[in-house]
Amino acid sequence: MSLPFLDLKRLNAAHDEAIRAGIARVIDSGWYILGEEVAAFEREFAAYCQARHCIGVADGLDALALILKAYGIGEGDEVLVPSNTFIATWLAVSQAGATPVPVEPDPRTHNIDPARLEAAITPTTRAIMPVHLYGQPADMGPLLDVARRHGLKVIEDAAQAHGARYRGRRVGSLGDAAGFSFYPGKNLGAMGDGGAITTNDDALAAKLRMLRNYGSSIKYKHEMAGVNSRLDEMQAAVLRAKLPSLDADNAARRRIAAAYLDALKDLPLQLPQVADGAEPVWHLMVIGTDKRPAVQAALTAAGIGHLVHYPIACHQQQAYAGQAWPPLPIAEALQHQVLSLPIAPYMSTDDVARVAAVVRQALS
Ligand SMILES: *Cc1c(COP(=O)(O)O)cnc(C)c1O
């Protein structure tokens, strides 16, 4: 039997009744943009993230770019970003008109290395945008210390880490503001695009509510040159149906991850390492091996889905060609070694055993 990398239909089947009821509620309401569903989801997700405010937006990329714009970060400003991330982190900085400045990761966790931040700071640095990559919180304690010393904003890219905790606190409440994505495959996924910002900064929240809606808080009165970037009522209803199960879904991912770590522990692989104080939510199960092509071929032959997160480092993408990037050997090495195995709340430990057996065979 084949095992796809991620089966969205199966994932959402667990919430089928609640999702259909939510969508029916929106249809019956006759109100489709910025209504009660979005307002309720914003309250519920803010509470979940232990943050004062949540502002729904169109997607994760917009969430990050709008935070930067609301803080007035743009042309001539630099933002420190991980060298190893999904390109949306970098594109958010570029979309705001600012310059992404890559900082290498700690090779053990693949998350931005706080010890390397200071060397990248210049007089024009305005913010740090750590990513809680693969669902594991970045090392926020030392990172926040550096930010405080240099007067920098900290904007969490929490697109892969809904529900993760760092020293007991949820991501989304650790920095000045955070961007979330509800792309269908994320730990909390919609049935289309969606995103949100969480923050404890009252002034920022008020500004973002206007920015996302044509710079307006009163209909046809426009206080700033805003954009149209709204979470819609349908997606909010889907997210409300799934949010109550997020902790249980993340617990199931944790069990699957633990089963993988146990089943693969004696193999010559780089297994994911969990840092002190971090409680990951295992958005992805990423192993590292120099024999990646052999493992990929064996998984494909066995009908097991796999992906690479990410095959080309951001600074080597054509989108960022022609700029003088510093050497980024860690990101450049990782792109040839990393391999993501299937992980999802619906998986069984038997599934894990099957995948592990194929990996073991490929490496023998
Ligand atoms: C998914 C993702 C985003 C962007 O989210 P979209 O909703 O697809 O725009 C940003 N950063 C990271 C790390 C992501 O994984």
C-alpha cells in the first residue's frame, strides 16, 4: 500500500462534520468578508497563541510583509533572515522594500544561530525574522537578548509551528509580532489560502487591521495606503472547525516523530535534534544523509512519498541572482543532505515502521 507524503483529504476527513457545519454557517449568514467567523477565529487563535491580538490576512507571506510595512521597515533597511528557510521569509522582506540579510543556522537544529546574529548587524538593520523551521521553535532566548541590545524588532515566521512552545510559551507570543500561514498542508491548514498575525503590540494591531483592508477602519475613509489582504469567512470557519483539535493533532505528530527517532536511531543518518526549552510540533520530519539519492529511489520504489525542504538555498534562487551574497556553506550543504519523510496526525506506528525499513534497506 502506498503512503503519500501528505494526504490532505484524509487529514481533513477527521474534521469533516465540523468543517461542513462551519461552511454551511457561512453560506447561511450571507456575509462573506470580515464578518463574525473571522472575528471569532481571531479571538480564538490569539487566545491559543497566548497573544493579545490576532489579525487574519490573506496568506503567510502577506502576514510577514504587512508586519514589516506596519513597523515602517522598507527601502534602505536590512532584516536578518535565516539562510535556510522557505523563500517566503525572504520574499516578505523584499516585498516590504527592505533587504534580506542571511544568517546561517545551527547545523543541529537547522534554525537561525543566535551566536551569528551580531556579526550581521549594521547601522541599517531594523529587525530579525527567525523561522521556527520544521515546527521547532528557534532559540528565542539569546536571539531576543541580541535584539534588545541593538534595538531591533523580532518578527517570528511561525508558518510551520502552530502550537509549538519555547520555554513553556507558545510561538506567536515570543517576539514583537508573528506571521502564520494556513496553507492547507500546514499544521493548522485551511481549504485555500489564509494567514494571520499575532502580536501583543496594541498600536501595531490597530494599524494592521487598517492596512489589510485598504487602510480603512471606517467604510470609505482611508487613513493610509493599505492593501486588500483578508482572511475570508469560509476559511475562518474551516480553521475554527480544526483549531480545537490542533493540540491533539500535534500530539499525534509528536508520537510519529518519536517512533521515527526510535526506528532510525542506529542508522548512519543525521536525525532531527530538539534543543533545550523547545517543544516542536513536527510540521516536517527531516533527516540528513549523504546517500540521499539512494534513499529517495528506494522510497519511490516502495510507493512512499518524500520531499526535500529545501533543494535550493534562497540566495542561490534565480529570484535573488545578481546580488553579492556572503558564503553560506551550512545552507549550501544542507540542501544536498536533507530529506523529508511523511508525517501526519493520521499515520500509525506501522506506517513509520514501513518507512524506516525502506530507509534501513537503502542504507545497508
Ligand atoms: C508556508 C510558509 C510561508 C508562507 O505561507 P503562505 O501562506 O504560503 O504564503 C512562510 N514562511 C514559511 C517558513 C513557510 O513554510
